[in-house]
Amino acid sequence: MNILLAINSGYVLQTKILLKSIMKSNPNEKFIVYILNKELKKHEKELILSSIKNSNIEIEFIKIDNKEINNFPVYEKRYPVEIYFRLFASKYLPKTIDKILYLDVDTVVINSLNELYNMDFENNLFIGATHIRKGLHKFHSIRFGVNEKNIYVNTGVLLMNLKELRNIPVEDEVIDFVKKNKNKLMLPDQDIIYALYGNRVKKVSALLFNLGDKELRLHNLYENDNIDINWVKKNTVVIHYYGRNKPWNKNYDGILNVFYNELI
């Protein structure tokens, strides 16, 4: 099973915890984890490697040095340049890989990844969940002039069809789009995938594959079938601490931090 991460020096600890969660919840699988990075130091790589000794995980570090990407808009610590690396995965990863599961390192895996990883793309480029509710679809479609049926995918958990992506001039299209829409970008990588490829996204359940505290609260507020922590433990595959609500921060607000804390 191929896993993709993209990190900088500020997320070494979170990377180790994510890897630990993968090992714990998928003990019978073998993983190759590709870590895209711009300038990880030697000792930081060694720290990550030390966390997976004698495990079912192999790691390959891939350095990204692309002047065009370095000129993409960044927004302080929340949206560093590394958020764009996943967009160019089909260029930088080995051509022998047909698909890969990208995970943000503010995620933890709590159940088997098999169902998600083995899903049929049905000719789509990406498989992922959305956290956008009906009211915002029209806003995003007007913002970029695209079909309202496009899927605004949360890119923190994203199964990528590398085989099909290699048939598309992704790098040229993304660079051209950013140049033309630089001032419109709010959640940059998500905006790009939505506007360019949102019509080729297969949507899956956020409750199962990309669950955050906000999504959990909204579901329990608007839906009849309230879910609790026991349901999450049994059914959810990936917990995602998206936005500013991180379990390693003192002002964390939610109940899903239990899955992060048990891995520390």
C-alpha cells in the first residue's frame, strides 16, 4: 500500500504519530510511505525513520525543488508551500505506482485502510470526502466559474489515481491556474483541485474517511442519527484534525483528541 505525505520541519512529531497509527491499525499490511519535502534536515529524517524500525513500513524521502511552486501563495504557518506538493505527485513519484493515498499529518488512522485504498476510481482522478454543505456549493461555483456539481474535496485524505493523472498536463494546468487566480485562492490546494478537476472526484463519506470534530458536531446537529465516540471507534477509518483545532494545542475543543492522545 502506497502512502504519500508532504511535510516540513514543523511536523516531524505529527508524522511519527501518524505512522504509529497506521502501524497500529493496519498490522497485516505492508506500506511504502513517500515523504515529499523541501528541506528536511538529516536528523529530522533519522527521527522519523527511528519510529518505524522493525515495522511494516518503509520510507522514501523525495526532495522537491521547484521554482514555480515556490512562487505559489502561502499564508503563514497554516498554508505553507508543502500543501502544493501533492498536486504534482504524478511527476515526482515512481512511474511504477498507479495509485497512492495522500494523508495530511494532522490525521490519525484508527481502522483498516483497505476499503478506501481498494475503491474503484470509476475513471475519476481522486477519491475523497467533502466538508462543504449545500449552501457553499453555489458560492464556490460562482467564485471560479465552474459547474455547481463539482466536488469540493477536503484534500487532507485523498486517494490519487496516478496512472490517469499522468495522462493530463497537471503541472502546466496548475501553474497557469495559480497565475490567473492567485488572488481568489482561500484554501489554495483545495481550490485548485475543485476548479480544475472537481468534476472527476469520487465522493466518499466524511464520517468514515475524513472525520473532524466540526464535521461530527454538524452531523449530530442536523441529522437524526447521532453518532458518539463508540461509533467512531468502530466505523471511522481516518480522524482529521483540520483547521486550527489541533489536539496538541491547549485550546483544543472537541472529543476526537482521544485518538491522538493514546498514540503519544
